[in-house]
Amino acid sequence: ILRQATSRSLVLMDEIGRGTSTFDGLALAWAVAKELAVNVQSLSLFATHYFELTRLADLHPHIHNVHLAAKERQDSITFLHTVQPGPASQSYGLQVARLAGIPQPVIHRAKGYLSELEQGGRPETSGQNQGQLFEPPAAEPNPSDSHSELLAMLAEADPDQMTPKEALALLYKLKSQMG
């Protein structure tokens, strides 16, 4: 697409970069969207869950955000199939999962995890950690080492499994503990 698109092209892209690590995917989606909009100047529609991409509209006057309207009632959702200006105000992943038939106990558990993640935590890390069956227990951080807690947090983080929101929350948490 990037090699063949021109200013007369209509380019439709869906979830570019979602099949790789969060940061790689976001970086790739950002670069492709910017290339199409700024350099190629094609008419492009970009479907994405990377909320960070909505910032491109603030940086480039010919980039615009739109979203599909939805109406939420308690724990259900109705998609209205109308396009509205601006980025979506929230994600409807749990409601869509319910529509797809995910069992209610799993949805309920996901809500709890989501709440923890939105507050900068990671699910199931507040309780007792059993460790791995065939690995020796991790060495206790040296309390005299002022960076040991930060290093432990970094060692525990798996960027390939984090959403952009989780990664940003971790970054803020690390920064606040530094100083």
C-alpha cells in the first residue's frame, strides 16, 4: 500500500500493528498513518484500538478522528452504525465480549482486572506470588539499593503483553518512585 498509494488513492486499514508487541504495533501504526496522511496525502480510513493515534489529529490539521456511535445501557451495548466526529470516548471491549458469548463470570473477572489496570496496577500481583514450579525463587531485592524496587518492577513487566495504557501507567509509576 505504501509503495503504490497516491494522493488519488482511497486506503482502508484495519488494526495495523495489532499482531505484534504493543510498542512495536503502535509505532508502526503511527508511522504508517502519518506517511499516508502527510507524505502520500491519500484519503485513508484507519480503524484502530490504539487510542494514542488520536493525537495525530492534534499534530496535523488534515487528519480527523471519527468513531462509530454506540448506546450503552447498564451492561449492554447497541451499535448505532452512525459516524460521529472525534475519537471514541471509551472502549467497549467487555460489552463486545459479552455479545460474543464470553461467560458472565469471566466478564466479571475482566472488569476487576480492568479496574486494577486503570489504576496503574497489574492483575493478580497484589496477592501472594507462587513463582514458577521449576525455577528457584527470585532473590530478595537489597533494601539498601534505592533502585532495586524499580528494577524489580521493570524485570516483572512484559512489554509484549502490555497495552499502551498499561505501559504508560507503569512509566508513571516508575517515574513517581524515582523521586
